[in-house]
Amino acid sequence: MIVQVLNAFRAEGATRNDWSLDAVLAMIGVFVVHVPFVVIMCVVIKPGVTSSIIMAICGVLVFSCIVLRRHYPILFFILVSLLLVLQAILLHYPTISLIVLLIAVYDVARWIRPRIALICLVVSILVIFVGPLHFAVGNSAFSGRAGAIAGAIIVLAAVSGIGGVTTAYSLARRGQEVSQARARQVRAERDAAQLQIAEQTARQHSLETQIRTNIARELHDIVAHSVAVMVVQAEGGLAQSSQSPQTAQQALINISDTGREALQEMRRIVRMLRADSDQTIDLASAPGIADIPALIEKANATQAVRGAPHGLTPIIEMTIYRVIQEALTNSMKHGGPDANPHVTVDWQPTQVVVKIVNNVSRTAAVESSDNTGVGLIGMAERVQTLDGTLHTGFNGKGGFEVCAQIPLRTDPLET
């Protein structure tokens, strides 16, 4: 029960070191301040044995309460106030222990809620008036000049005491406000730091997601096209193996070349992934428009080119290649050898229009689809990265059409 009551009065943030510091402060108050004051009073005023004992004991008790100032400021204030009232009633003159009341008011205002601190300030002012009032009542026989002097002393003591506790209260409140402002600033800085870390984590996660997406897109384009070509070549070679061994042998050669090229593409991606973060990615080895004829030939497609290539960058070249590659892969996947894809590359002044048309019907596409492909999505993402547009769908002639419009570089390259 006592522990619970003490915990109710305990101030937050007090540490074990505060006990030691407060004990030292109490000892300094007793031996450096109170004892010399008692000696001086006994020599000069000679209050008598009883008054001297009361003054000595009450003063020691008041200064000893300083031990509680940091951990239990409210209890410290209550004990000091009661002891000072008792001392004022038993003695007819003020004592040096009254300065402890200033410390008590300061500690309450510094560590306790403002409303309670304000109540303690009012109580401390009343405690200050107890001594002068008792002195005035005890010397009511004074008159004339002596009475005036006594009244002046009472007023001066009261004003000094009130000014002292008010100043202590103001300084403590200011200190508490500064501490609270500093704590709010620390919390704001901590929250800002946490928010910055969260944003950096989110950006890092977004970057990693984008990297994984790019890797998945590249692997899909390489593996899907190579596998589709090898399947078509294998089926054609198998069908002609009994009638034309040379055709079957050529199919095996094509399968071998396609697999080798796929391995080279995958090695290029692995080299890009293993490169240091501060190294520039070399796109010179990436496929471009010079590799498109071989790509079309392997897919048994036809090609038409209008205009001359211009305004190219390695990214644009690779995007054109990948769009054609994915469209031909889908043609072989859904239509097989009878898809008859036709590729048209139209070089316009500000853009290149790449169109791939095959005769794969809607029924054949549905029957061969497993609804798990991401090729069209990958093509759209590649084209949109260059601020281009991609249109896909069945045309009115019974086939499937892929049309990509990719902006070209119009400003001259720096040399």
C-alpha cells in the first residue's frame, strides 16, 4: 500500500544517480547553511534553549527533505510546507530553512503537471504569510515607531518570499517548456528519420521489383522464342525424317544454332547482373535491327521494309528486336508452321512503325493458349518505356496483328 502511494507521487525520469546528488545537496544545506545560521542566531539573538533546539531540529528536517526533491517532488513540497508552518508557529522569527521552499516550488513546477504546480505555488505563498502573521500577532503590543518597523519587516518578508517562490516557479516552468520543446523536436527528428528510412526502403523495394521485372522479361523473350523455334524445327524435322533426311538434318542444325544463341543471350544477361553497380551497362552486345533478318528467317516469316533506319539508340534497337521476336514467338506457338507471319517495318521521320501480322485464327489461339503468358504485357511495357504505343488484337481478315509505334531520336547524337 505504501509503495503504491509513493509510486503515485513519483516523478518520471528520475534515476539512481539523483538520489546521491540530492543526498549531497541535503548535507551541504545542513552543514554549510543551516548549522552556521543556528550558531549565529544563538550568539546574536540568544533565543533560548528551547527555541534553539526547535530551530535546529526543524531546520535539519527541512534540509533533509531535499533527498526527495527529484524522485518525489510533491511529497517533498508537502513535507517542507508542513515543517515550515510548524516552525513558524513555534518560533517568532524567520529561519534560513525557508529557502528550501523555493527549491520545493521549483522542483514541483519543473517535473509535475502545470495545474498541480500552480496549486503548490498558491500554497507556498500562504506558507510564507504564516510566519509574518504569527510574528505580528505575537507582537501586537508594539506601537509607534516599533510597530511601524515591525509592519515594514512583515511586508518586506512577505514580498521577498512571494517574489522568490514566483521566480522559482517561472524558471521551472520555462525549463519544463524548453525540455518539452526539445523532446518534441527529438521526436519529430526521429519520426522524420524513420519516414526517410521507410521511403528509402520503399524506393529500394520498387527498384528491386523493377529489376526483377526486367530480368523476367528478358528471360521470357529469350527462352520463349528459342523454345518455340526449336519446337517448330523439331516437329518439321520429325515429319520429314522418313522422306527427306537432309531436311531433318537441317532442322537439327537450326535447333542447335537456336539453342546456342539462347545461351549467348542468357550469358549476356548474367554478365549484366554481375556487373558492379557503378559500371555502365554495355548494350553493344544486345540484339538490334541487324539481327532481325536472321530472326525472321528462322521463323519462316516474310519481311517488308519502308524507308531507311535512323534515329536509333541501343535501347530502341533492342526494343524493336524484342517486339518482333515476341510476336513471331506467339505466331509459332499458336499457329505453328502454318502461321505465315509477315513483318513490316516502316521508318517514318519521327517514329518507326513495326507491324507483325499472321493468319492465326481466334479459335486456334484459344485452343493453344494456357492463359499464363506474359509476352504481350512485356511488349507493352518495353514500348511504353520509350513513350510509344502498342496495339494487339485480331484483325478483320482472320488473323492476329501486333502494331508498335516507337518514337525515334530526332536530335543529333553527340560525338
